[in-house]
Amino acid sequence: MATMGSVKLLLCVLFLCSSWETQGQIAMDCCLSVKHNVIPKHIVKSYQSQVRGQGCSIDAEIFITVKERKLCAPPNSPWVTELKDHTDRLIKKCPENNFKGKQCKRFKPKSS
């Protein structure tokens, strides 16, 4: 039979383990900082916005590369706005042109 002390210890350990897991998940899903280096247009295939207060501590633009890397950039930089506009144009144009052209290969859906 478990004593009251061992039950409290078990509950404490379970609580701490679940807290660490939650903290780890937040860190993996959010940009913790941004880089001000310009990201080359030819490696970006998509992007998403990260908003402070919605589970993350900073605002950022997350660019996804053709190698599935996530690069965090400052949301209000002119080069970031230009890169988002460029990506949006290609995302719209490439399907209309049947993904022809070197720059459209990265936007072509992978076949199963």
C-alpha cells in the first residue's frame, strides 16, 4: 500500500514531467528569435506568420525552404515583405502555368 508521502511524490513527478513536455513543445513550434540576413528567393517555397500572444513570445515570419527548414525573419523588414510578395506571386502563377519553369519546380505538389 502506498503511503501519503509517496503518492504526493508521484503526483509531483508527473506534474513536472508534463510541464517540461509542454515547454518543449512551445519552443519547437515557435521562433525564439529572428535573423536579419536576407533569405534567397530561390530556396523559399512557402511562409507563415507567427503572432506574439498566440502561443509564441515574438512576432515573426517563418519561411519554409525547399529542404523543409524553417527560417525566422523579422516581420516588418522591407526584404521580408518583398520575399512574401514574390512567394505569393509564384504560388499563384505556377499552377496556372502547369508548374513549368525552373522557379516553379519547388511549388509542384509531390506525387504519392
